[in-house]
Amino acid sequence: MNQRRPVVVVLAAGRGQRFRGEGHKLEQVLGNDTVLAHTLRQAMASDLPLLVVTSSALAPLVRRHVASRDMLVLPDQDRLGRPAPLGMGHSIAAGVAATGDAPGWLILPADMPMLRASTLLAVAQALEKDPIAFAQYRGRRGHPVGFSAELFSELAALQGDEGARRLLARYPAQAVDVDDPGVLVDIDTVEDLRQVQGDPSQPQPTGTGLRAAG
């Protein structure tokens, strides 16, 4: 793991229950590829270290694009045979714990195919001065959200859908203004997908911002 650059932790373990179309939202076609492929392409274009946190069900889809060493497949069951915990907080904690030697982490939901590699780099640079940084487009908070290594213990202790909002309330957070509406565009519903498919060159904000922090 590169000690000088934060790791992009792509969250691809959710069930996508709000998406009522056929199949998982991450495997939906957008242009000539899938929603997941577009998100991963931008993450890899940033040339930052990458870890995709995914489920066993989605692992085959992720494996088409990244090497096994860049994947963390969450178990379906715990040691007692019970269903393993789910949720964004649990995925963040697992990804951070698996890359504990990193200088920081950029949390990126896998359903944000319009976000640009340059935005990831801008937030990564901001982490050199602040413990938390997040992308912002025209005054609206978006993704990725970056955390420095000093917050490792608190990130690794997240559970369920808790997210990391409490960390943003506790520590200074730097807004990074970017000319990238993709920081606000996530594919949660069929309507979100149709909106992006209609004119992918002009993405319109669809999300509510900072899901990884809440």
C-alpha cells in the first residue's frame, strides 16, 4: 500500500433495495458499460490506491474490473453462522481496517458513475492539511468524503448504517469546491438511472449528499 496517498474505499456491498428495476443497480447498463464499471474507471484513473468492499453476491461483477488483491469480500455469516452485519458503517469499518497502514481514506459509494478522477485527487490533496475533507459542488456537499489516518480507530469502530456523520460534527472538515456535478449524482432508483442515461454529459444532482457520512 502506498504510504503517501489515501486509499479510495469503494462501497459496493449494499443490497440496493431502493432500486426497483431488474437486477442490482450496480450492474445496470450506462452507456457502453455498467454503473459500477464507470465508478471504478474514475477511481482507477486517479491512480490512487484502491479497495472495493463488496458482498459475495456482487463479487463476480467487481472481479471483472479489479484484481483480487484490490477487493474485500464481506462474509455472509459470522463465526456463529448468523447473518453477518450489513450497512454502510460496517463496510467503511471493514475497508479501513483492511488498509490500516494507509495515510487516509476516500469513501466513495459505488453507485456514483459520474464522479471524476480529478475530484478524488482534489479531496486527497486536501487531506494533507485537514483531518476530514469532502467534495462540494455549488455549495452542496457530496462525495468522496476523505478521512486522515488519525481517525482510524473511530472509522474502524463504525457499525450498521451509522456512517461517519458524527465524525464530521466532531472534527474540522474542509469543503473542496469542484466543478463536478457528479459528486451529487448517485443511482438509487430507476428514475435516477433514467435521468443519467438521458444525457450523461449533463448529469443532474440526484442524491442527498454525504451518504457515507450519515
